[in-house]
Amino acid sequence: MGTAKKITQMQRTALLAMTGTMRSSPTNSLEIHANLYLGPLLIQHMLFNSLIHISTLPPHHPLNPIVTRIAKQGLVKHHQ
């Protein structure tokens, strides 16, 4: 959760500079008006894109055997 909070803080600073609004403006409305993802949604979007890129690797790529092995293992029953 710390990473999402830091991303949100950086986005807020950039949004205040871009839009020229007051510091009391809510971050959610600034992100919506600037057409940006909210902090946690930005992280989910980046992870989803990375998953798509990794899962579509060609067979001769060095990471393909690792990804194939992990995909065959199935779902995780218990997280540590």
C-alpha cells in the first residue's frame, strides 16, 4: 500500500502544477478531470499489461520456459 500512496502523492503534485488549482482540491476529482488513472488502478493497469506481455512471449524467448512452468502449476492455495 505504500507504493500506491507514493504514486498518488506524486500524481497530486503534478496535477496541481498542471491544472493550477488550489491545494484544497480533492485528488480524485483532479485525476478524473485530467483523465488519469487513480493511484491503485494505475498499479493494477501496469501489472495487467506486464502479465499480457509476459504471457505472449515467443517460444524461443529465454523467459518462456519459466512462464510455462509457473502457468502449469495452477492456482496458489495458500499465500505466505
